[in-house]
Amino acid sequence: MDNLNLKNKHIILGITGGIAAYKSAVLARLFVKAGAEVQVIMTPNAREFIAPVTMSALTGKPVVTQFFSANSGEWHSHVDLGLWADAMVIAPATACTLAKMATGVADNMLVTSYLSAKCPVFVAPAMDLDMMAHPSTARNLATLAADGVHIIEPATGELASHLTGRGRMEEPARIAAVLDEFFAAQSADSASLAGKKVLISAGPTVERIDPVRYISNFSTGKMGYAIAAEAARRGAEVVLVSGPCSLPTPAGVRRVDVESAREMLAAVEQDFASADIAIMAAAVADYAPAEYVDHKIKRERDDIDSIALVKNPDIARTVGQMKRPGQLLVGFALETDHGPENAVNKLRSKKLDMIVLNSLSDPGAGFGTDTNKVSIFFADTSRPAVRFELKDKTAVAADILDTIATL
């Protein structure tokens, strides 16, 4: 494995209490040899399988096993560790630790650090075949995968029980190669949108009825903001036209705050002509009050039986009419029924190049969640639709931009 390149990468190596912990020493050595700085965190049970002094000697760093040192009282900050790391690898990952990670049971330093980690997380499960095949393990792994955790699948072979089956921790050389490939791909796409201008709309719009009431929807903007963050990471000049959201502006993104659909359209039109890619991810209110009342409408009034509404401008359709050759326009469709049919109709009527469909009927998808499950349809009818499993919205953003790159 002399061709690995992890130079200057900060890696947390989590070790849990399984017989495969002896392989962690080899893995730590491979990381260090490839140029990485490695911080080992061990669960209390892991110390029964491999001594902390072994891991400390291999990494050149004291091993963290508790929240604080019993002798000195020195506090080990899981938050600082989570911010320090470029990647977190838990190998071996026992059924117990996987369950704690999936349900947020932060009763040891390793799981607490996982919950604070801002970096990609990889787990290499290791357990006996019956535990590996148990429905609860399958559910926990599915939950972690949906949360964006990378699962390094276990191998099939002879286990510690002397039974043969699926549950052997993947070999250290392969785990190290997975990280090497991940960082190589990350480096390759970090400039994949360099020189491109990406315009993104996100969040809800708010249509005022009077100074205290309005028409809106449940959008939080998480999907659009995730796309903006990922586009900026890939080197694009990003303009984010945002309806009212409580999310922080992603690094490297120019944010334009708007309130109503008409304000959003004006802001989008301002930058659309110079954009190479426009992604209309906002949940724009279809209707607005026909008349705004500049004072609070009193409840006691008997003449308010209804509120007259007018149609808002269709932003995607409007800019679709403005689209120039070579410019890519991507839309979103949130549906509750007949999703593919409705999405394709929107794709054609609005002159989109691509549309991303998500459905409120899919658990974990739609408004207010950290996950999404999308299907992508294309104006080029020779291209089949692409469907993705439920994922963290940061991973969905990467999938969407990867798909745009193929157009």
C-alpha cells in the first residue's frame, strides 16, 4: 500500500470492543505511513482487546478513552476532535456501537465524538454472522447510511466463533484504500465547477396578508442550501436567492435575501443571464393575496368571509423562456401523488433540462428533514430517469451536481 496518499489528513480512528480490534493496529500504521495524523479513540471495552499503549506507540499520540484523565483531570473535548478531523473511521464497529450511533446514545467518548463530527464518517462492521444478519443491525446500518455514514461492508469468511459467514471486518489495506479513493475523488471534484456561475433559489416565499399574517409553506431551505454549499466546494461562483430561512450562509456563497415570489423572481432575473447553471429549488407560493392590508385585520370584522388570491409568477417557467443555448436549467418537483407524471409535465412545460422529484409520501423526504429521497428526470428523452435511495441532504446535493455534470 505504498501508493496511498493521505498526507496531512487528520483521521480519527475509533476502536470498539471486538476481536477484530487487533487489525486496528495495522490500519493505524497504514494511515500514518501514508502521511496522515491519527487520533485514536477507544471505547472502554476496546481496551480489553488491544492495549492503548500499542495504539499510542503507532500513532505518536495519547489514546483517548474517557471524557477526562483521571489523574490530571484534563478534559478531552469531543467538539474539538470533531472539528479537527478530516475523516472518522470506526474499525471495528460492533453491533453495540452501531446501535448507539444510530440512536444517538452518547455514553462514551467515541459516540459523543461521532455526534460532534463535521467530517465524513466511515464504519467497518465486525461481528458474528447471526448478529450481522439480525434485523436490528440491518435497520441501524440503514439509518446510518441515510445519515450519510459510509459503510465499508464486512467480508465473508471464518469468524471468531469458528463459524463461516458474513461479518469479518474488511482488511486494513482495503479500508485504507477506501479513504484514499474518497479523498482522491474529493480532490478531483473540488474544482469541477471552477469558472462556472451557479444560481440557486431556496427556501419558502412569504406572501403578506397584513402586518402579522401571511401565506407560506413548510420549506426550511435545507436542500437548496446544501446544493449551494456543495457547488461552492466544487469551485463555482454561487449566488443563493433565499426566501426567509434560519440557516447560516454556506461558505463562499453570495446570498440574496427575498421575501415574496415577486421579489424572488426579480432577484433570480438579476443573475440568470450570467449564470451557467440555474437550480430552482425554492418552494414558491403559488398564490398571493390580491390586496395587502397595511394594518392588522381585526377578528371582530364580520365582512371577512374570504381572502381573494392572485397567481404568483412561475419563476422556473419565466426563466425557462429566457434560457440561452448552453445554459442549464434545473427544477424541483415536490409531489404527493402521480409524482413521475407531474414531474415530467413540469419538465416539459417549463423548458427545464432536468427536474428533481421528491415525494411527501416517502418517509424522511420533503420539508424540514435532514434527509431526502429523489428521482431525476431529463429533457433528453433518451436518458432514463435516475433514482436514489434515502440519503442525507448533503449527499443528495452531491448526487444532483454529479448528475448535472453529465449533461
